[in-house]
Amino acid sequence: MADPRLTPARGDVAADFLKDQVDADRYDPGMAYQVSSSVLPLRRTPAPDGPQETQILFGEIFTVYDEKDGWGWGQAAFDDYVGYVDMAGLSAPLDAVTHRVTALRSYRFSVPNLKSAPLGLISMNAKLALAEEEGDYVREARGGWLWRGHVAPMAERAADPVAVATQFLGAPYFWGGRESLGLDCSSLLQNAFEAAGQIIPRDTDLQEAYFSKEREILWEGPSEKKGGGWRDLTLARGDIIFWPGHVGIMIDGESVLHANARSMAVTTDNLRVLSTTYEAKKELYVSKVIR
């Protein structure tokens, strides 16, 4: 059964590439737009107060298959997520991106001067099509000037995803958030791995499946046949930890970095101490990094 989070299909309309896979009243080829707002919420329903599923960053692509009352329903190109967005945050035609933001966040200035009025604040991994350079600034195709020290070519990648994730320490927890002004546990990892050149899925369960080849049980709850407890595994920096519905990444052999609703922020915690606080715990997995 197709995952509705990643499948652009409703009863009344579906993407035309799904014509032989799903039933719908009509099939649409879609129109690709580029995010022109600082960040664009993707919602479950077409309303300003609709539940936020994720966010699409500045410069990323969103294909619209249906539009009504200022809302576009479609799919994000970056991680295939499906939902509704405010059409006011999209623009066309598309600009071919060449660079991305490497700082936690950076201002887009109206002119190449730090004293000028900013056009907005964009976050790490926002995509840019550079059009011009002047001194210490570069201009992206939609008119904003950024300090060149905050951008890098798309092909240039960070060496260590843990070091990237650590930059978010203290950032607010925000369900469905994908930026430094607010993010959740799975987007913390998604951001860090993207900066290091690896695109991973958006949600925790999808990430667990993605890393399943390296997965080992770290803690197991008691059963009728045997007692539970911690396995004798040595943890290391970069190991990924999965609880039911939650994920974090080890910064060393004892401490895990994670965006969490307990602290409403990105924090580091002792893994064993932290794990005792999770209720109804059944299993705890570790996906060992490939060294």
C-alpha cells in the first residue's frame, strides 16, 4: 500500500505518473514552482491553522497538482512529502540552484551592505541560484544579497554530520519544523545528513527503515520468554538511536543529541539516563555508522 505521505494521490486527483497505479477522477502533470518565502509550511489541510507536516525551504521545488482558493496541493521535490501549501510562498519560473546556505541562518539583504534592510532570514540548506558577486556579498536570483561566508556550492559538503547537528544545540523544538528557528527530531538528522551530502527520509519511521541494514537492538523490554535489558554494545560518535517515534544521534559513547519535546529544544543527554524516562518503552535500536 502506497504511503500517503509520499504519494500525490487523492480520490479526485493524482499525479499523472501514477495513472497505472492509483484510481483518481483525473490525473494532472503538475506544475513546478520554487519556494520564494523564507520557509513554507506544508500542511495536512488547506488552511492557515492546518496541522503542519513539514516545511519546504527557500529555493526548493514544489510541484502543484491541484490549486483552489490560494492553496496548492502537491509534492516537495526534496523528500517527496505531499500536502498543502500557501501559493503566495511559491514563484515561477524556476532558477537552477547552484549554492546552499551553510550557516544556521543568514539574512538576505536588499543591497550588499550589512546595514541595509533585510528581505528575510533563511536557514541552513536553503537553496540559492547565484547571479552576481560584489565584495563580500553574493546575490541570489530572486534579489537577495547574502554574506559569501554563509554560502557554499551545492557540491561542497560538510565532513561530519554530527558536527553539523551540534550547531543546532539549543534550537527550539517545533513539530514539523525543518529549520534552525524550530525543528523536530527527524529533521535535525535530515538537515545534518543533507549538509554532509546524504539525503535521508523525513520522518522517524522512514529513517529507521532507511538505516535498517545497520540496525541492532540496544535495549529490549522484558517478554514472557526472557528478561529485557541493555545489550553489550559499544556506542560511538555518529551512531543513530531509535526509540518508538523518536530519533537522536550519538556525539560520543554516552551522550545523544536530539530535538525533543521534553525540553522543547535540541539538547544532549546521557542515553541510559534519558531512556529510563521514556514511558511504555519496548525496544531501543541503534543503527551503527559505517566506518
